[in-house]
Amino acid sequence: MARIGGRNVVFAWIVGVICAGVIGALAVLTVPLVTTGMGLLGESGGAGGAAAADGPQECRDLYPEALWVTLQYSAGAQLEQTSDAPVSTAVALVEALAPEVRFTCTWTSDAGSISTTVGSVGTDAGSIAASALPGQGFACDERGVRTLCSRTDGDLVETIEAGEGHWVSTSQSAWHPEQYASRVGNAVFAADD
């Protein structure tokens, strides 16, 4: 094979290997962007779009990314998703309103436990909670379409939010991630705000 004058085979191989390395590095750097972009495309239409309109469909949908990371990487953290009834000391209210449970997320960790239930109730559930719960030590206030009632008793913090047919209740025992209840409530009520 005839050689072209002025060309160095060794130099060509070195440049070729460097170019292949640069292309490989760029490919590795774009993987997170591609997966994020594909996720956004998936959420914009089809089943993802319907789920967003109806609110969270499973535990992972309930948590903003920062809260998810905080929970997931806490020492000894484990998550179990069930369809169990809400955990609450307001047993009479839970029985009276009988929320139709969509899912219950139960977190356990070395710090304590958290149980959050998302469900559906009658549209008057917020006003019923606001009139029934203050007698049980809850403080209630209205925030737009939802009524938020909360109670603290030592290491136990309970919240119940209801309105527009939605139900979110949380019981935090000794484990209190920052603004847990408000961030979870915002995920459920986001479609109505």
C-alpha cells in the first residue's frame, strides 16, 4: 500500500485514540440528560399525564426529589407501600369519614417511623375534620381548598388534610424530616391549586 507523503502513522493513531476517548467521555456525560429528557417526555403525555391530573398514584410520586433522598438515605430506612387504613389517634373521625385508601407509605428507620395515607373522601371531609378534631387536641386551619389539622404529643406528630375529595394523613413517630407533612400535602393537592 502506498503511503501519502507527510503523514505519520503513529501520530494518526494517537489522535484517533484521543478522539475516541473524547467521544466516549461525552457519551457518558450525556446519559443523565437523555434519561431525564426521556422521563419528561413520558410524563407529558399518555398515562403519565393522567396520573399527574389525578395526583400521586404510588409512594414515589408523593415525594419531591429532595425529600425522597432525605428519607431513602436515612440510617436503616425502609419503605413499604400497602393499602392499609390511616394510622391516627383520631380513630372516630377516620371511621366516620372512611377514606377510600389509594395507598399507604410506611417508612421505618433507626430514627423512628412515618406512616402517610393518601385516599379519597367526601368533599365535606375538611369541614367535618375542622369541627371534630379540635376537641381531640388538633389545631385546624383552612388553606385554600384544604383543611389542615395537626397535633403534637411528645415524639408523635399527626396531620390530617382533607378537601375537594382528597385525604392525606401522616403520623410521624420520633422521625420528623423537615416540612414532611406540608411537602406531601402539596404533592396531593397540587392538581387543585
